[in-house]
Amino acid sequence: VPRPDTDEMFLVLLLWLCSAIVAQQEEKCYWLQIQYQWEEEGDLAGKQEHFSPPVVAVHDPSKSLFQLNKTASLGLEDMAETGAPTRLETEFEEKGAIVKIGEVQRREFDSAGKTISGLCLTPEKSQISVFTMIAPSPDWFLYATFNPRQSDGTWAKTQTVTLGGTHEYDAGTDDGPTFLSGNADTAVGSMRVVKKLADASNTITALRGPIGVWTIRDTSAISTTIGQVEVDAAAMLKAEWLVPLTVLGLLLFL
């Protein structure tokens, strides 16, 4: 069998290396894990507390999906008051976002939580934004973002947001002052602006301690544990190993 031409093999390997590096930098897919950690005792116990189906948007970080100190959109109002995601999903898609809807989350103590997969980011759409109603509040919601693309163009393997204190918002569309207030829609023409709940007149003392944790993880990362050491098997094939392995392959063919 004739030996492959060395120059041709070198070119093939070089092209493969370049395409692999470009592909790695151009797109990265994640899954989102949603876990809530409300305390069992207190004012919330037995009050049907839950979170609405999360609205998860992949979008251009330069395009805000909503703004503080501005009137809520109809979609944000629907989500914050009733948990309905459809109108908000449409609004986000009209802004160029790619949207996924999760499941209703009841309070599940010591639960592994739910996951949403297939959140694929590009340099142009490199932010993940998550919205969900804090139910059965008047018009309160959770909002947090993930920006895993790093300054050198690579992607973080994981990011975590601990919910509590700075991620709760008041949509300004219902006048109910407490978590268990009945429906009291703000009159047309008198709607308040979206504020962080800590800055609004309402109180959220019923939510004690951290509310929960949202985490995104690189879907290509396959982890296992040996003793007390976590080994990322997929990392062996990622960029940190890609170049030296390719160089070694080239040397073997020369």
C-alpha cells in the first residue's frame, strides 16, 4: 500500500486543526439546571408557592429584553402576574432571541432540580437570560443572566447564579403589597415601572435566605469522580489538548 503523501497529510491535519479551533470558538451549547431552596417553615409554608415555567432566552447581550425603571411590556406583565410565558416568548423572538420554555417548579427540598438543554450560543448571541414568576405573588419575578463567553473568545465550562436579594423584581403592574396579596391590577395609566423588589414598596420577607441556584454547564463536558478528584473527560479533547495532540500527530507523519 503506497504511503500517503506527507505534504497532503500535513495539509489535511492543519485544516482539521483550524476548523476545530474555529468551531469551538464559534458555538457552544449548554444545559441549564434550575434548583430552588426555599425554607420550609415561615409564611410561605402551605401557600401553594411555586415558580412559573421559566422563559429562557439566548440573545445578543447588547439588546435588552427589558429595562429597569420602564413600564413593563404586556408579555412581562403576563409572566409576572400569571406565569403565562407565551406573549413574552413572542416578544423576545421579535427581538431576535431564541427562546425555550421550561416546566412549572414546585418547591422541592433537596431536589436535583430540572434541566433545560440545547441552549446553543454564538459570538453574536452569547447571553442566556432566565425569567420566572415568583408565585402566587402579585407581580414579582426572578431574572438572571449568564454570559459565558470570555474576553479571549473561549467559553466558560460552567457558571452559577445564587438567587436571592438582587434577582427579584416587581413588574409594577399590580398594587398588591405583600407576597400573598390578592389580585389588585394597577389602573390603566397609573402603571408603575419595573424595579428590583428591594427598591420597591413591597416586601419579600417571606422568602428567607437563598431562593435557589441556577447553573449552566457545557454540554460537551463529561465529568466523573475518582476518589475526591473530579475528572473532566471531554476536556481531554478540548482546546487545551487539541494543539499538542495535533503537533504530536504531525511529528509522527514527518
